[in-house]
Amino acid sequence: MTRLQSAFSKPHPAFVAFITAGDGDTAANLDALVAGGADVIELGMPFTDPMADGPAIQAANLRSLGAGTTTEDVFAIASGFRERHPDVPLILMGYANPMIRRGAGWFGIRCFKAGVDGVICVDMPPEENEDLNFELESHRVSWIPLATPTTDAARLPAVLENASGFLYYVSVAGITGLQQAAQSSIETAVKALKEQTDLPVAVGFGVRTPEQAAEIAKVADGVVVGSALVDLVGEFGKDAPAKLQELTSAMVGAMKAATEGTNA
């Protein structure tokens, strides 16, 4: 069983926590997320034009790039995380340019060596991901697809082709952090997606409170939280780890309470 399979096989939905690499003391922030109970870590690769992200993550990208963070730094952070947390899945999330500018083969090998479990590439459609997908699969790294409210039944098979790990459902047709979809629309979408794939379905975009996470956990296999955590890094700086652990623990606790007994 892979680390991702294990994370989504627990008696409760997986809590997937996102922060941006190079924004603040990333190692300490990642350790705090794990201490708070995060089941899967998403590590954002800073990029100059993060078109799917809202103000919070855009600001985190600028802080990271302003501090001089490079792609090699991201892999160094990933490698350090893997040494400290051998059993916690780590996902790289970002955009195509940093992933393929040195070649898909280079990126696949670096992911493997750093102990990365999966990759989410926001701006690479299925029709253009053959080389990157091949290299990731060759190095036992999952290609994690994104589905959105506009992904219809005709489009979904292409999105799911060669996918593994889990399916990330972007619950709003917009950028991160600014709005949350109605619970009824999330329930309908997750039900439809699970009829078409055996992959776990994790829901993200706009989840900011334990109450929101708990409601989504009732219908999804995982809940993704990013902007709310990134905001804490920006606001509290070196004091962010304690705040990150506190919010993560509250989110995980609410999710477990909401689903206790339903996933046993």
C-alpha cells in the first residue's frame, strides 16, 4: 500500500493541508501541520503567475520568490520533510513551467529522489501531459487530476486517464480562497464523480473553518485547506507553527466528530 492509499484508508476522511514552499520557516510549518493531524501535505511550488490562486496564495508566492526560493530549494524542503516524516504523503502542487523547463524526465527523477508521492499541475490539460505523466508514473509518483464544476461527463474520462492517488475536486469555478460552494452542490458533484472513478475524491477551494471542513467530510474522502493556512503564515511569520497546528487540529477534530462511525 502506498502512502497515499494509506492516508485515504483511515477511518475518517483525509485532511489535506497546503502551504507554499519557501514562505516563512517551511520546515517548521510543515512539522506543525503533521503535529496537528494532517494526513496529506500539499507543498506549493512558488510561481510568478499562479492563475488559479487567490490573494492569499498569490501573496505567499511573492513572499517566497522574494526570498529567493528556487525549484531546487523546493526539492530540498521535500527531501527534509521525507526524512523527518517517512510515512506522511507529500504532494507537489504548482504550474507547468517550473516542472518541465528542464525536461519532464528531470522533474520525475527529482520527485522520486525527494520522496514526493504525487504531483498536481494546475495548468496542464490531459492532452498535453503525456510526457510528464509518463515520467512521473515511471518513477512511481502519482499524477493527481483536477475536476471542476465545469468538468462534464464527456470531459471526465480524459481528466481521469492515467490518474492515481486521488481526484482533487475544485468546488468553485474560480480562484482559491475567496468563496465556497454550497454544500448541496458539493454533495451532488462528489456523488457524480464517485460513480465514474474508484479514486478517493478530495474537495478543496474556499474551505476556511472547521465547520465547513466537517460538512464536506460527510460526503467526501478528503478535505483540502490552503488559503486559511497560508494566511496564518503571512500574518504570524515565525510564530506561525503554533497557529498552524492549532487550526489543523481543530479542522481534523471537527471532521472526525462529523464522520465518527460512518466510515468504520
